Amino acid sequence: MPCPMHTPDSGRIVILGAGPCGLACADELTRLGHHDFLLLEAASAPGGLASSVVDEAGFTWDLGGHVVFSHFGEFDRLLTELFTDKELLHHDRSSYIRYREGWTPYPFQQHLHHLPPEDATACLRDLLAARRDHAAPADFATWLVTVYGQALVDRFFAPYNTKVWATPLEDMGSAWVAERVAPVDVEEILAAFVGTAAPAHRWGPNATFAFPACGGTGEIWRRLAARIDTGRLRTRARAVAVDPAARAVTLEGGEEIGYDRLVATGPLDQLVAMTSTCPAPLRTAAGSLRHTTVAMVGLGYRTPTTDARSWLYFPQPDVPFYRATNFSKYAPANVPGAAVDAYSAWMTETSITAGQGLDRDALVHSCDRALRHQDLVPAQAPLATAHVEVIPYAYPVPTLGRDEALASVMPWMEERGIYPRGRFGTWRYEIGNMDHAVKMGIDIARRLVNGTREELLAAAPLVPSVSAARTECRS
């Protein structure tokens, strides 16, 4: 992604969106001594996609499955400043995939010896054949078959990813896969089959993770927001128009706010739509960007938390959710009175196809029934609460045309002093975790104040929609 440099004299900086990226940007501006900024958040509280809510029954829920891990020292420093050691709980990931009547350890492709013999044989045979072809096809569906073989794709990758993305896999690129789909070591897999060795290590950056002892993931961002000077963070301030020529943002209600530089952390397609002078070809490009909508159904039960696993994946089409998180295991305070000897909490995530209506009561019923049928909840356990949160913009979909669209829209914005950042500002799932968002916020603050290069975007440039080499069961 192009990162043209600007003179460090940034003047007034307006930040749209008080999620992890916007909050980190504001915090870093303060740290750098630049106080001429204003952070505007459309919602009633900061946190964005990383917010947490407490329902009427006293259960805490996140907006989807978040865990705290980091690629960056800046994010680690932030956590150290915001939390004491006792205020963060640390976990070793314990994650499984439901396959037929059993549970296969995550990542699926590294544990084929756990499958029924006929499935294991078919997957191993096709995997060994697939590894001889090192082509790098552009679309995700072909890439999966090329790297893992048809049997693995049929049994896991295709049904699972179709549920997650609610998008034909042929329409997706494969350049995003490096930390998102686990690689395979054929020698390790063969050794596991003959019983001489198990996979040597747990794959992925979230093999160990932290979680706030109280308040859910949103507690991180509540604490960070509290560090921002009074008057520099406004909630219930929704931007509805951007005028690059006048350097002004118009809020719902008509208030106009001037800026010298604008950091926009909301969805890029919405930013383009509200930017008055954006040319028609760029509007078309931004309109081609696709995203998922996810319904988070939180189900609390009057039964003890006994399952020791962290989260579970479900590729089966008859299970409504693609992932279930053992949320009371993350932190006892996620249930009323921290009474995990009396309550359990499961957080499920279901992707909703574009244009599909949502019957909330029916979804709650089907998720509850599935949790019981999968033996995660006792059949007779009383349901204590059911809470539904619909996240309209959950994940940016890495479609085949995404990089080309971004390569046209992003430079135009930056040439006019507008900097789209964060998960949906950059529209890049591969750098869409909380730590990435914080890093982007800190990087753009440093760039605007000091003229320094943005490290994350420089390290993760846009590339053609072909595979680099390897890829995670999404988390």
C-alpha cells in the first residue's frame, strides 16, 4: 500500500471511530505532545468492534470471539500500562473441530491421525499428492485444493470457510493466508500416524492468550479511553459527510468540524460514499468491497462451567454457528457473581448472508439446541439468558478484486489528507486483529506528527491476489 510522506506539521487532526485503532491514535498523539485533535465516535461508548456488553441477567459478552495476543511491542506496552498482572488472565489455547461424532484438535490439517481411518487415509493420500504441485493459484478455492488436496477440502476447508465467509471461495483471493490457515509438515503428519511423534508445537500467534479478568475485551478500550483528555473524545457523534476541499466533516444533525488531517477508522466503503468529491470509478471500486455480517448469540446456563476448552469450530451445515467460545472459561466474571460453579456461558457466531433476514428468536432456539446436541450443555440445563448482538461489519472479505480496489482508493484519499486505517479502514483481514489496529493507530499518529514511516503497512504491502505460501482455521 502506498504511504506517501507528508510534512509533519499536521495541524488539527480529526479521528473518526473510537475503536482500538482510533483510541490508539489519540493516545499516541497525546504521548507525542500533539493535543490539537478530536476523536469522534458514532456509538454511545468507545470500543468499536472490540466492545463488551452486560446483559440484563448479568452476563458479559464480547462482540464476537476476541482474545488478547500480540505481534507488536507497542500493544504489549499498552496492556502493561493499563492492567496489573492480576487483572489479566492467561490461557493456553485448547481448541477443537467437531468432525463426525468426535473432536479433532486444531489445526485440523495437522491432526489427521485423529480422524476415522477411511477419512484419514483419503486426506493423507490427497495431501501427499497435492504437495507435489507448488503452483500459486489466485482464488482461495483452487489454492486450498492445490495445497491440501481435495479430500481435506471436501471434509473441512470448504464447508467451514463457506460458513464463515458466506461467500463462494472461488470469489476470494489467497494472498491473505499467511497467518490465517495453518501450514502442514508432511513428515510430522506421517510420524503421528505411526505413533512416533505428535505435532511438535502448537501453531499460530494465539497459542497462548490473555483476557481481562473483569469487563470482557471491552475493558481494555474503556481504560484506554479514560486516558484521553476530556473534550477530545466525543461519543454519539456520527459523521455523515466529508468534504476534502473544505477539509470538513459534517455530523448527523448538521454540525461541521474542520480538520487538517483526517484519520478514518470506519468502513472504507462508507467513507467513500460520504466523501463528496470522490470520483465515480473509485465509488465503484469501493462498492465492490465485501464484508461479513455476524450474529453473536450469547447463551448463559444455570449449570457449572466444566468444559476446559477455549473455543470450538463447527463445519457442519446443520449447526448454525461456525464457532462456539467457552466464555465463562475465559474469565469467571463473565457470569453473574463470577459463579462458574453455578453458571456457564457460551458465545456463538453465525455469519449472515447479504440480504438474508434474521429471525432472532429462531436463531437463539437453533443455537441453544445445537449446543445441547453437541454435548456442550446438559440436555436439561436451564437457560438463564439469551443475548443477541448483530455486527453489521464483522470481517472484511479478501475477495479477488480487493487489492485492486484498495490500490485505487487509498492513494486518492491520502493525497487529500485522509488516512483510512484499522480493520475496515484498510479492509484487510490479514492485518485485522486488535494488535494490528493498535499498531496502525500508533503508526499513523507518529507519521502525522513526526513524519516517520508507518511500519505495519510498509511490512504488509498490497500484493496481487495469489498465494504467498501457507495459511488457520480462522480465529
